[in-house]
Amino acid sequence: MVYLQESKNDLSIDNDPISFSEVIDGDNSDKWLDAMKDGLKSMAHNDVWDLVELPEGCKRVRCKWVFKTKRDSQGSIEHYKD
């Protein structure tokens, strides 16, 4: 078994939401929702997918939101990232 040690330079937050329901119920829901909207807008602008009819016998590609608070070198929040 491998255990990862926290670095003193690790600026991550342990309480980033792990699901959409946590985003909605959280204190910073407006900031997370804005980050999600920005992410979707960016993907649409960059034309990263096409919606097509799923051929019979094929499985759809699943996706998952990953929420991460990005911080600067001083530990201050720079932005919310989806």
C-alpha cells in the first residue's frame, strides 16, 4: 500500500466539492456554477464535440465534473476550476 504525504507546498483544498449536488448545496455554489458555465462555453467555442445519434450496440461516453480550487503561490484563491 502506498501512502502519499502532504507537501508543505501543497495548496490544495480538502473540501472541494466532489459532486454536482455538493456544488449546489455549498457556500460557493454561484462561483462553481459560473466555472461550469465557463467550461461549457469554452468547449462549445472550441467545437470539442458533436452530438450524434448513438449507433445500435454502442455505449455512450460518460463524463464527470472534477472541481478544483486553484490557488496562487501565496495560497489565495485565483479561481474555481471545473
